[in-house]
Amino acid sequence: MDGKTINLLQAAIDRRKPLRRYTNALRLVNGLGDGLAGLVLEQYSRHFAAHIFQKKWFSEEKALAGFVKARFDARYMIVKDRTEPVSSGPEAIEARVLIENDASDTTVLENGLKFSVDLNDAVNSGLFLDMRHNRKVVSRLAKGRKVLNCFAYTCSFGVYCLSGGSSSVVNVDISRKSLSRGRLNYELNRLSYAQNEFIRADANHYLKRVLAKDNRFDLIVLDPPSFSRYDGKTFSVKKDLAQLIALAIKALNPGG
């Protein structure tokens, strides 16, 4: 890497220093916003993931790994090829491990809460870093409320809501594997749970069941992927979000 690139990397890292008071999981480089178009670099404690969206970065992989190793004493680093759209499916994502002094999974801290992540698990690690502020906001709103967490993924919103004093949380996701990691996140934070608080279901279908039973919630979290495939079906925000929101509004208690 040339001197200009190294300076841009260092400047991006320095800009994130204030966030380290709250977390050791953060996006160190955010592409064009940091003058490094086509590159996203994420830190999860001493584990790192580089997402490459432009092919010009392929030739810089080893140099980038050397920079990260020297700067952070990294234990693990993976590079993910994101030059193909995610809608092509997880199989379109090629990954290369460049630093492997530890397993691909680790535990990170965010606002005093613990989360399990695995950097070599498909496209995402298990914790969406750009939702940190939203998780904190929702935790404040959740106090004393009955919460439904749709598209729960690994249940980070559920962890925040219970830690923020919600009366109950139901986590709904189509992925059994994600819900399993959600249970682990509850355990890491010493949160008790019942089996029926983790429900494998399509969010649309679950909301319809809720309405049919005349069940209601005080707060509903909707954090769907922009596109996904499951059980031979597809979900896209462009096509399905309006119906999803309409169902969720009906499933809210007055004042929810």
C-alpha cells in the first residue's frame, strides 16, 4: 500500500477512537466516507473482517493484513469478496483467512453487553455494527414493555430490551442457527429465557398468527434484510416491507 492509503487508514481509525469508550466492535473503515472506496474494515476485539467491494483491493490484501497485525496485534483476520451482490446467495461470497492465530469466533462488548460473533460464518458476523445506536435507543423505549423482535437474527435487540427492563421479549427469525446464537447471547449476559421466547417462523406469518389470537405487543422491532431467500421463498424490502409494517401496526397495543 502506498503512503496515502496508509494515512487514510490511520485517519479513519483515529476518527473512531471516541467509540472505544462504549465498544470493542466497530467499523474502522467505511468505504468512500473515509476516502477508501470499495473497502470496509471491521474490528471485533482482536478479530478483523475486511469486506472488498472493488477488485482493486485484491492486490492489497496482504499489505492490509500486515497493517492490521502491526497496528492491533490481530489474532484473526478474514477478507470477504463482496464484488458480487448478496442477492446472488451466500455461495457468491468467497472468503480468505489471512491471519489465523485464533478461532474465527470471539466475544465482543457493546455498552456493557456481551455478544458472540463468528467472522467466518457466511456474510455477516452475528452483530450489525451500524445498528449500535438504534439498539441503545430501543433499550430505553423497552422498559416495562412487552416486546416483539422480528427478524431477530442473533437477538441483539432482545438482549438490549431485556437489559433495559422490558417485561418480556419474543424473538422471531426464520434461521434456527441464528436463534441458537441468540440463546448464547442471552447466556453471555445472564438473561433467563423460556423456550417459547425464541420462535423459528416467517415474520409475516407470525404476525398474522398473533392477530388471529388477538395477541398484542407494546413495542415491535422490525429490522429485515434488504433481500433474503428461505424455504424456497424470497423476501425483499422493496416488495414486502409495506405489508409487513401494516401487520405490525395492527399487532401493537394502543400507545405502542
